[in-house]
Amino acid sequence: MPQRRPRQGGAMSEPAYRPARSLTRFPHVRERMPGSDLAIGLDSPDHGAPFYLYEAGHLLIGGRNGERRALLTAAVARVPGVDALVPAGRGPCEPVGRYRVESSSGISVPEVMAEVDARIPGNREIPVVTPNHVLTIAGTCLLPESEPVPVRQALPYPAPMEPGGPHPVAVHLADTGLVPAHTALAAGATWMAGVRGEQGPAFDSGDIPPYAGHGTFAGGIVGCLAPTAAVHVSACLGGGAVTEYDLCRGLLRAIGSGRVPDVIGLVSGAATRGGHPLLAMDAIIGWAERSLRRIGRPVLVVAAGDNASAVPPWPAGYAAISPSVLSVGALDQGQPPRRACFSNHGPWVKVYASGERLVNVFPHGRYRYRHGPAEVCDADALTPGRGETRRFAGGLARWSGTSLATPLVAGLIARRVARTGRTAREAAADVMAFARSQAGAGPLPAVLTADNEIV
């Protein structure tokens, strides 16, 4: 298991967070998670992110030792205002348990946590009791940088490549699933041949909800770069968001159902209370590290987030402390490419890849723009304004974000595995060596563009 460390962050040379932008997007996240009661927790401004999202009325409690877990649970249950602490697990996510806080006084999770910090020594520095944080696509800004835009072109970008080699390779994307089967996709989208997965939420009215199609789009990017890969797109982020506990459960199911994937793509992230790592994800990161040492896979490829910030969302922050995690920032389309204006950045971002104005498969239907062009930068000058509607009928769309640069990197690693038969760990090292060579003497540590062909 990775060594849990106090939060990351510190002094920055530019604004660290965009709270107003994120708060305006919160109602849309809550709307897309009807089965969960979401809330906003305020945090100290010196943690970089002044708030975090969490599941109301629930806590996570860690501890591999059963006696230790029982002691922690008893300590929380004695907090004034807590009537009972009831196990509320929806499946295995060991060594972390989910508990429902029953309270006749209406005590909130942040109020409980303040008492827990006072009663459990060290919990504020290295937490063993935390909120059940909510992760969203592209991390703390709660949406990819831009909303999708219709395009007339017939081919995706990056363009489909020829098959890379004879060796088997598997990619798992934890995303929004695939668009429903009744939705027409681009005719002749042969690059989707190896993309399978869970069906995302249906939208029978023809109105495309927020986040819908993201998993299909991301799967298409991998399919373009690694056409022989077996790509599975899960629907754990069906509404664009997921609790850390449910993400852990979904990943445990994926890795326990057969051959361990070579690459796992994680496109979501969260600001956390105190800026600490996600308690439920520690089990996944620890497993990945052990598996990587033993069999050379999986490599976890994680979106750095679209907040133009040096403060890492989690799980991207694990890249600073775990060799199994590769965090991905976004490049713009300049010549030479630069860090995209929306991309998070810092020493914890290991590679920057094309993440602006990518083109891939998108469902047919009407889309109403909730946000319009981004406030800090405009990754796509043609993004319609808030409240405007566009019809998607060509089967393709243009989209930007680190959550889309992530499958590009995952696809290049998969292509390297397919071509050479090397392990995912070795293939990732090859890709990173190439990316560092492309960066040259520039300000970014490693660079991959949509046009790269890694031999």
C-alpha cells in the first residue's frame, strides 16, 4: 500500500482554485446522482481547495484489523449528536467500511468530523475516518473543461491507426459507460470494434444529458490508437460522478472478474477534506502496486483535472507517491503545443498529452449547454453560450479536457503492449521515455501529441 502522507499543495504562483465555477456546476452533479444525497463541505482555504463534495449522512472508516475498526467505530458512535452508526456497505471495499450516521439532532458529517479529529489522535494528519467523498469527471471543476460541440468532419482526432501488433492487451476505463444501443453512432466507426462495456443511462427523449457519451468518446480514443485492444468501459460514473466507496467497489469487481487489465483509465477526481488521499482508494492503489511488481500490470492512468491549478485532485495526486499511477495533464493545439490553459499542473503531473478539441463518437440528439465557454479560458471558441441548444446528428463531436487526454495516453501504452508484447509497466516506461524526448528543453516534463507514433 502506498505510504499515506499529509496533504499536498502549498504556495502557488497563480490562483489555486475556481470555487465559483465549481459551485455553479454542483446542482447538475446532484441532479445526475438521484440515488445519493450529496452535500458540500467547507475546508480551510490554506488547503488549496476551499470545499469538497461528500455523501451526506455517511462516513468511511478504515482499518484492516477488526478490533481496530471496532474501536474507531465506537469512538465515532460516542460523538454527541450521533444516535447510532450503522454499517451501510453495498459490497466489499476492504479495508474500508461505509457507515450511515443516524442522528435525531441532524448533526452533519463535517460536524462529526470535527469531533472525530479531537477524539482520534492523528486523524486530521493521516485520516482513518473520513467523509465519503464524491469524484466527478475531470476532478474538482465538476465537468470536463468544455462541453461537446458538433462537428461536420467524418474522421476522429486522433485519427485511427493501423493495428499495432499481435499481442493481447486489455484496457479498463472507469467512466460513464457506453451510450444506449438505440442511439445511432457514426456510420463506419470501425475504430469502435474492440470497445465494449456497460450501458450508460438511457435518454429516450432525445435530449442528451450532461456527461452522457463521455465514456463512449473516451473508449473511441483508445480504439483509434490501439485498435486490437480489448477495451471495457464501465458505467460507474453513469451520471458524471461517483462516491469514492462505489468507485472502489467497481474497480474491485473489474480486477476480480478475470485477467488483470494492462491499463486502467480513471477520468474522475475529487477535492478532499484537508487535501488528503482518498481513504477508499488506498486499497486499489496498494493492490495495483503489488500487482505491478508481480506481473507488470496494471498501470493506472489518471486525469490531472481541469481546474488550472497546482493543487492535485485525488486519485491523480497518488502519482507523487505511487509508481503505479501516471497522472495526465492536457496540451493545447499550438505549434509547438503548450500546457492547455485549463489543465492542472505541478510536479505531480507526469505527462501532458493532447487534450484540446479532440474528436470522437458522440450520440445523436439535442444538447442544451449548461455552462457555455469556460470562465478562465476558452478551449473551444465555438462553444455555444449557456442555455443554447445544438443538435448532434453526425455521430461525432469535439471535446476538450484532461479526462480525454487520459485515454489518449492509455491508448498509446496499450498500443506499445500490443506491438512489443512487453508488460504494461515496461510499455509505460517506453512511452514516458518517448514523451520526455519530445519535451526537449521546454517547461513541461513529458509531452505526447495526438499525432505521435511510438515505435
